[in-house]
Amino acid sequence: MGYTGFQAERRGLEANVTYLVGREENVLIWEMSLRSDRDRKVQIFPYVELGMMEFLREIQWQCYNKHQLACYPMGEVLVYRYGVENQPRPDETPLVFFAADVPVAAFDCDRDSFVGSYWSEENPVGVEQGELSDSVMYGGDPCFALQLDLELAAGEERKVHIFLGTAMTEEEILQTAARCRKADFAQRAREGLQEQWERYLSGFQCTLADKDAQTMVNIWNPYQVERNFQFSRNISYYATGTFRGVGMRDTAQDILAMIPLDTGRAREKMDLLFSQQYRDGHCNHYFFPTEGWEPVTRIHSDNHLWLIMDVYHLVMEEGSLEYLSRELPYYDGGWGSVWEHVGKSIEFTLSHMGENGFPLMLCSDWNDMLYKVCRKGKGESIWTGMQFGTVLRMMKELAGLMGESGVKYEEAYQQMQEKVNSLGWDGAWFRRCITDEGVFIGSDREPQAKIWLNTQSWAVISGLGDPDKQIAAMDSVRKYMDTELGIRKIYPAMEDYPSKEDPLTYYNKGCGENGSVFCHANTWAIIAECMLGRSDYAWKYYRQLLPMVAQARAGQERYRAEPYVYASNIFGPESDRFGLANVSWLTGTAAWMYLAVTQYLLGIRPCWEGLSVKPCLPREMLPAVVTRRFRGKVYRITIRSNDDVDVEPA
Ligand code: GLC
């Protein structure tokens, strides 16, 4: 976990390299080991292409800003200074350095000198000639290139370390480089990393009959959970990091899976999110704690409600009401306890109800595509009504624990229940939303987008749907929406709905929100089937989206994503690219899949009294064994059948 390695072997020379960042220094360590079958001389050319630290500037104004870049040697250490003053945080911009723990024979700081005009990084002129030119760069395109000349004896293993790091001053660079060159530095970094991941992953480990599922539960799913939690939907292979920052709803959902693994980190993030809540209860949509930019202030109907789920899960995990009394600021001034903050979330929704009695959609709910439903401010979200019902039940329970009356939450819940089962019910499934004009979307009466997944699963999750309707709704999901590569989000996909002139979406059929297998929303169907006690369906829905299973079914040529992380969505059957996985890593699927499998399929869920164990596994998955950390102790849970479980201290 947390490192990447490559191995190569050619003509009797073996090379291994591992890249990792340890906990102690701001340094990427390249640990290289070489072994040769005979005595020989070897040259190594570690190279880094340096860009402008704000990548857009490189595209917009490289011609001038290149005058402010410098790259030069300081003894045997190379230094890069990004001196662009009119960037957001010039005073916090570090120097970058590059060093090795063996003598440096030569170097290049100027990219053109190293690569060569009309040559390329595939075949740099410096490497081809076997000699770097000691170029320095004051104005131009920077790079770090080192030439390391080694002599290897037959059979001898040689380790070489290279360090790519940052520090604020030249002096600090020299100190850091000296620490890095100490003999056991890389080893300590590796061990520290290993310990950190072991501690994190040991919070929940299982032995399952399904080894694909076991690998996901024990390793990759919590790994993805951590990466999402840390980086939100920010800079990555898919996202530039320039406009999404930290999203309120996405991060609030990421937190749900961090709570069972590390409540300390979850609390810190929750504090951060609460500081984006206004006194009237609504929240900023995205914000930028690192960059310091102005937040995106659009009001969505769901953002502030996710916070209640975080608080509820945290209280149950910790078995303590302490977090509720924590004082946190409001974005528009003043302070309030967490309990007051979540009370305001409820107040906001109660004071923003539409004509039909469902919450106003505002700028959309969880589904980003629904922003056109409410341009006149009247559109309503039946799904947000269900999300509201879900958190009302949580508030009622928390109020009871606080010694307060939960009557207002119960009343609001009952009102929503009445609406959901009357206006919200279409006959064989639940409708999705109501437009400004009063049209019910997600209805058999409409020509397209007749059924939407989320109002079926959340009718169960919220408990709002009448029992027979819950079952009918989830049966409709299976009948109309399930595929061998997951459940599509809506059916049938929209083409020219509600009109060709002003369609609800320009997404192609089967893409993204318009009828793909939206993996995030699939997790809720798994949870709903578990709540209905239908283990075979729940397991089917879970297993078919395991990345290695989906990849094998679709074939890698079609699937085209990693077989160990969840993707946000997979092109649906109405697309000729059915099976193409899209946006892996950055998705709420990670957090919710983790909850679906650990808390619903395996059924190990914290509640106020302790750890509740109510599995919902199909017979062929039994027995299963889990170790789980809970309130400072570790428990071993043996699931022999869904009604026969043993819990003992591990
Ligand atoms: C993307 C967004 C998320 C949204 C979802 C559904 O995953 O990051 O905020 O809820 O799409 O539209």
C-alpha cells in the first residue's frame, strides 16, 4: 500500500525501483536496486520533467512566466525555483530539489539541453550520448536530470536512492537532503508506511468464500476510501483540481466510510464541513481549503442533510454524544454546537418545501443532472424527500439520546411518508421528481426515463415506502434496470425528453447520469435488498460490480479501467460502448460499497448499545469470519448463518 514498484531484466542486468513517500519528509523516494551477472559499468539517468506549479499558466502564459523560473545546482543537489509572484500563494510556494545518495557525475537543469531539439523524452540526447552537459537554467523550461556512473561487480546487489523533494529554503534543502542520505532513511520510510496502512486496514478484516470480494473488503475498497477521503474529487488523472475543490455532498459521503476506520480523521473533516454551513442551515456546494479561493455557493437540496448522516454514524461508532456538543462556526458568522448545526439542516429543508409537499429541488439534488427541473424555483425532489426521511429517523433517535423530544422529527417523517406513498407512487415504482410545471418525472406515463433507481432504493432505506410498495419497487428495478454489469440509473435513457428543443440532458443514451450503470447508486440497491432480507439479490448486485468481476465479464478491451478500484459509472446497455468503465477512483461508490458490504451484507453495524450483527449473506457465502475494531477493542465475529453468529474478543 502506498508505493509503486517496477522490475526489469535485460542481458543479465536486473533493475528494481520502488517509489514511495514516507511520513517524515516531503520527499518522493526512488529506491533502486541493481544486480548484474558480470562485472560492468552502468550509467543511470534519473529525470524529472518540471512544469509550472500552476499547470494552466503553462498553457496560458509560458512565454513570459518562463523568465521567472530557475533551475540550478547547489553542490550535488539540483534546485528548482518557481518564482512567479502573481500566483495565489507565492509565499507558500516551496523550492523543489533532486538529489542522490551516490556521487553525481554530471547533470542537466535545462530541458532542451537534456532532451535535445527535435529529440524526445523517449530518446533524450543526453542519454544517447552518455554524457550530460551540466546545463543550468535561468529562464526557459526546467528539468532535473542526473548522471550516475556506477561499477557493478558480478552478483553484487547495489542500492541507489534518489530523492525528489520540496523545502522552503536552500538551507532546509541541504538539511533535508542530508537526512535522506542516512543509511536507514528509505527503510524507515517503507516501514513507517507499512505500519500506517496496517493500522488502518486492521480495523476490519474478513475471510470470505468469495476471494474477489475478500480482496476488495480487506484491501482495495478501504484503500480507495482513504484516497477519496484525502483528495476528494480533486487533482488526479481525471480531474484538474481547479474547480471541484472539496464538495460538500461528496466529502460528507466519503466520511461515512472513514468513521469505522478512523474516527479522528473523520471528525477533522466533519469540523471542516460544518464550517461551510450557514446559520439558516444550507451549505456551500464546493469549497477550496487549500487554495483559499471563494467557495461555490449554489444551494442544493441534499448537501446539508448528508451532514446528519455523518453525525449519526459517528455517535454510533463512538458510543458517545460528545461530538454533538462541539462548538463550530457558521460560514456567515456565529457559532453553534454540532447538535444546533444539524437542527438547522432540518429547519432549512422544512422551510424549503414545494407545493406538493416534497423538498424543493433548488439547484439539483444528489443527481447533478436534475438542475433543469427547477429553473423557476418550483421543482421538487421526491428523492430528497426520502433522504430527508432517512435523516429524520436519525435525528429522532439522537434527540432521544439527548433527552429531548423527537416529536417534530416524527411528525415531519409521517408527513413525508404520506406524500411518498400517494403522490410519489406510480403504480409499480416510486416517481423521481416534479418539474416547475408540475410534471412527474419517473413515471410510466412519460415516454422516457420512466423509472429511476434512487427512489426505489431510498424508499426502502428511509423506510418511507409502504412494505408492499418497497418490494414491488425493488422488483421493478430487477425487472427493468438490472444488467450483468450492474443496475442502470434510469430506464429507458432519454433522447429528446421532455422536448427536443430543451432536453433534460445532452448526455448520450447510456452515458453518465443518462442510463449508465451508475455504480454509486448501485450501492444503495444492495443496501435496500439487504434491508428487505433478500440476500441473493443483494449479493448478485454486489458481486457483479466487483471491479475484477466486471472487468472479466466485459473484457479489458471494453472495460478499460483498473480491476481493483470502483469506477463512478459504466456505459449502459443503451450505448454501443456498454461495459466501458469511466472515472475510476473518484467516486462515492467507494465509501458506500464499503458500507454496503461491511454493514449490510456482513451486517456488522454500530448502534448505541453496541455492535449489531445482522448479516444478509446467501448460503454459499457462509461461513464468514470478521475481525473488527470497535470502541477501542477488537472483536472476532463468526457468521455461521444469518441467524447464527458468534462475537468474541479477538
Ligand atoms: C458525481 C458527483 C456527485 C453527484 C453524482 C450524481 O459523482 O461527484 O456529486 O452526486 O455525480 O450526479
